[in-house]
Amino acid sequence: MGKYNKLWWALIAVLAATFALLGYFGVEVYRKAPPIPDRVVTISGHQIMTRESILDGQTAWQSVGGMQLGSIWGHGAYQAPDWTADWLHRELLAWLELAAQEEFGLDYGALTGRDKNTLQYELKQAYRANTYNPETDVLTVSERRARAMAQTADYYNGLFGGEPTLQSTRESYAMKEVTLPSGERRAQLTDFFFWTAWAAATERYPGEATYTNNWPHEPLIGNKPTAENIVWSIASVVFLIAGVGGLIWGWAFLSKKDEEDPVSPKNDPITTFPLTPSQKALGKYLIAVVGLFTLQVFLGGFVAHYTVEGQGFYGLNTSEWLPYSLVRTWHIQSAMFWIATGFLAAGLFLAPIINGGKDPKYQKLGVDILFWALIAVVVGSFTGNFFAINQIMPAEWSFWLGHQGYEYVDLGRFWQILKVAGIAFWLMLMMRGIVPALKQGGDKSLLVLLTASVVAIGLFYSAGLLYGERTHISIMEYWRWWVVHLWVEGFFEVFATTALAFIFCSMGLVSRTMATTASLASASLFLLGGVPGTFHHLYFSGTTTPVMAVGATFSALEVVPLVVLGYEAWESWRLKFRAPWMQDIKWPLLFFVAVAFWNMLGAGVLGFMINPPISLYYVQGLNTTPTHAHAALFGVYGFLALGFCLLILRYIRPEMVFSERLMKTAFWWMNGGLVLMLFTSLLPVGIIQFIGSASEGLWYARSEAFLQQPILVTLRWVRTLGDVVFIVGALAVSWQVVRGIWPVSGHQRQNIYGEDIAV
């Protein structure tokens, strides 16, 4: 480790401490998850449901798209209700009506204020009291509550079963007609919905918060933010301010240049290496990236249109075979595929450079095999999604071949296993180029860090295999966020930072010392907040207060390194003036500048907007979340993957010159379209929903009546402008890549396999 000893030990200490926290409180998630009772019975002993029927309902929910159709505990899609909040509110109203008839012989609405208050007091006592007996593993409910549950279940049976009187509601929720054909599975689905609502209404311990920390906001039973929620929200702001202050002081007093910038070489050093067969073969990866990107962009427009015309597309009845939940699944999954492919291609491009400019034996064959494996997983998983959501696939196959039901890891488990195998194969291809270089002498700290990030990417996606079809949803959420947050936002971030540093160092633009120091420091900063910050997604997923405390504290620290990204953007842009040949990669550099900007705005500002517990309590499951998600996922990882693709394209097609017209259109229209999408539609809708959630409850902010208000419908239509602008930019960058791979004129070009063909 040599002169980087302190930085290496700091990184090792950060990883040891943060993963210890993540593991310790992960055990707490297992121990304290809301119980799923063996039986649910009435006071008279009548059995209503069982653990098996609740878990069968969970699998039924997964098969219709799960989190892509409404949400559970706030996680999922935003057009249909949050089924937990909606079920709870409907059941509470049904209980009040039954109580009014039984005790006063009147409808609830006809009662005096005093009588209403009396019933609401009884309601709160009945619902917040924990009647689960851990010794017998039985949950007991009153006869009145059982009738309220039955009435609520009847409504959901009609909603998911095609009841004609609920057709307009299904259209408002972007649900297909007869979403779940089997009456038996609809009954099981309602058992699962009830259990999630029971956990959200029942106190974990007498006189304390519910299993979901009093989420969702429901005034009828006194679900409001806990004292701990408020305390840790304030603490998170204090930690943020302290962290930013500490970073600025450290930057001012501790940062120093040990050496001047190196003299830039007259020619790009990377071009001194002859292109290897495996690098030439990366053209097809770039085509796959922009192909899936273009598909994702058009699917995004399709999904957005479903929010205003829930069962059709400009008058065409598309929901019968291409419902909202399916299109949204494809939209998210295609993003995961093309962004990951862009990163994998960047690694495969670097492997021969690391190996001294030559391919290990059979490297090109491995690159080709990996590509077609990727295509097989994409086609197979998309096909499985289609058959599962349209209820064509047998129920017992759905989780394995069709749809897991969980956002960002929707692909069937079989396809997920193949994807894990593919990433492991990529890791092997990378290590074949890296290991020989590690055995050579000299300063290898930067390469060791790059290697560590490659290994982490290769291994951590497999965390998505650590839950099953019938795993408790709290435990599933713990592991799902290992993939969505830790794998993507943690180790991809480290890989991207280190890979860029390695590229700029290889170009002779920055010294190895500066590149290594910056990469090690950045890795420590990112992972310090990023690893335990995973818990900020689990505040209300059946976890305890300590989980909230850890999540709130460290998610605030996630924002700290983002405050210096303006400087990082300037440093990246400044590189283009270091040597005349840097003009050849001006556009990839601009995309990296955009990454720094959106990291600050999307991940930093818009991320922290929803991260403190008190904020997330009211806005979880509202359009404030996709505001952050679009800005962070595309703004950061999307621009980064496209930047990698443009950089690779520039080197594997050295005769190519970027079209200024195409690239200006691509860069500015994508950035402009993203700004319009966020700030003229998604964020305003989210803010209006936030007001509704804080004043009436989450059920109201996600209800049909609320979402179909003229102002919200108009704002969703307004998004069309931003979508169109963005699509123009997306088509421009895609066409640039296609033209680069397959030039429209010239005497020689290469096919997607990297083989020369005559023109």
C-alpha cells in the first residue's frame, strides 16, 4: 500500500464498520419482522385465514406485477393506490359504519359529533391493540372487524376480478380488466392485503408504534409520526451540516498537491495500443446499449400516458395485452439492462489495456458468449413478464420464469440466476486481464481498488438470490435494497470513479498519485454513507427504531461528498484543454460533467428531500420518489453509461468523428427534457400529493378522487412536452452510436463481431 497506507486503512475501516452495522441490524430485521400468524380467527373461533393463505396471496400479488401495480408499504408504482393504506382506510370506514348501525341504528354520517368521537375512540383502541398471541401463533379479531374485513375483501375481489361497476376505477388505476382471473387467488390476495394493513395498524408493543413505525399517516387510528421519527429527522439534518462543514474544512486545510499535473503527451497514449479482437467486438455491446435505451425511452412515454388514459394509448385499448404493470416492468428492466451493459462494456474495454495492450487467450470468444447470454436473458425475462402478468403462465411457474413482483428485480428467478452467472462470467473475463498486471512491479494501488470494485460488482448482485417466493416481505426488502441501493448506488459508484481515474491516468492527463488518492478518498466517502444508508429505504417496512436511526444518520452522510461535485465537474471539463487530441473525446467528457451535475441535484438535493424520516413518512409512495429516481438513475448512471459508450466508440472506431449537430442535440435535449419532466410534472404532482398526504392521509393522496383532479391530470399531460424533448435527444445519441459502428460511407468498416468487411 506504500504511500497510500492511511487512505487504505481508512477505506478498510469504513467497510468493516459499515458492513458490521448493515449485518447487525439485518439480523434485527429477521428477528423483529411483523409476525405472520398461523391462523387468523374471530373471538368465536371461526377461522378467517391462515399463514399459507396470506403467503399464497403474496404470490398472487407478485404474479400480477406486484410493485409495478400500486405499492405495498409505500414501495412500488404510483398510479394505483398503496394497497396497505387503501385497505386500512376502507376497513376502518366499514368498521365505523357497522358500529354506527349496531350502537345507534344510524349511518355513521348521520351521527352527532360526540357519537362520532366515541366510535373513533373505540376504533383506535380496537385496531391499535395487538391481539396476536405469540405462544399459540394465532391472531384474534372481533366479529365486527371480521365483517369489516369481509366487506373490504368484497370490494377488492370486484376490483381485481372485473366487476363492471368498478370499470372506471380500474381505468383510473391503470389496471387491466380482470387483472386476476382466479377467484381463489383473489381471495388469497385480499388475505395478504389485510395482513400488510394489520401490521401498519397494530402496535408492536403496548403504547408504542405500530410494526411499520406508525406509517401510513391515518388520523382515524392515530397513525402519526413517532417522537423517534422527529428526533432522527433533526439529527439527520445536523449530521448533514456537520458532514458538509467537515468536508469543506478538510478540503481547505488537508488537501494539497504533492506534484504538478503531468505534462500531457503529444498523442493519446491509449491509441498507442493496437485494438485487440475483444475490444473490436464491443461494437455490438454499444448497439445493445442504445437499442435498449431507445426501447426504454419509448416505454417510458407509454407508461406516462397510462397515467392519463389508464387502459389505452390515444384511444387504442392496449391494456388487454400490454397493461401498465407490464410496460412499467419493461421500462425499468430495460434501464437496468442497458446501464449495466454500458458498465460491463467499459470494464471489457479496459481489461486489455490493463493487460499491456493484449487479449488473454480466447478473450474475444468470452466477450461474444457474454453478449449473447445477455440477449437471451433480456428476451427470456421480457417474455416471462408478458406471460405472467397476462396470467397465461401457470401460477407455480410465475416467480421462476415470469415475474418476481419486486421493483428493479422483476425478472423471473431463473433469468435472475442467469444474470448472476453472466456477471460472474464478466468478472472472470476481467480478472484474466487484471491478475497478470497485478503480478508486475510498481504502484498498483489504483489497479487494486479497480479490481476490488470489479469483484464487488460481480458478487453483490447475487444478494437478490437470498430471498424466495414466499419470504417475509420485510426480509425480502432488506435483500432487495442490497441490489438496488448497495450494488447500484454503492459499488457501481466506486467502479465508475476508479475506472474514470484509471482512464485519465492511462491518458497521461493526471498523475497516478493524484488518481489513486482521489479514488481512495472518494470510495471511503461514498461507502461511509452508502452502505448503512441502505436502511433509509426500510424505515416503514416492518423494522424497528434503531434501523430508522442508522438509516437516517448515514443517508444524510451520503449527500456530503456530493457537495464537491461541482469541482469534480470542472476538473473533468478542464481536461479537454490539456492536449489538442482531447478534443476527440470532448463529448464523452461532457457526459461525465452531466453525471456530476445530476449527482448533486438528483442524488443530493432531490434525494435528501425525501430521505429524513419525517419527510419520507408523508411522501413515501408519492411522485416525489420518481422525481428523485429519474434524476439519479438516468441523470447519474444513465449519462455515465452513455459516456462510457461514447468513449469506447471513439477508440474502437478511431476514424470516426462525432457529429457536432447530433451530439449537441443529444446532450442538451436529454438534459432539457429531464429538467422539464421533473420540474413541470413529476415534482409539482408530488408536492400536491404531499399536501394531501399530510392533511388527510396517504390513502387520500393516492386515491382515485385525488389523482383525477383536473390540475393533476393537466400536470400529467404536461409531462408529454418533457418526454418528447428527451426522446429527441435519446434518438440523436443512439443514431450517433449506430453511425459510429456502421458508417454510412467509407471503404472499410467492421461488423458487430469486430470483423472487417468491405463497403
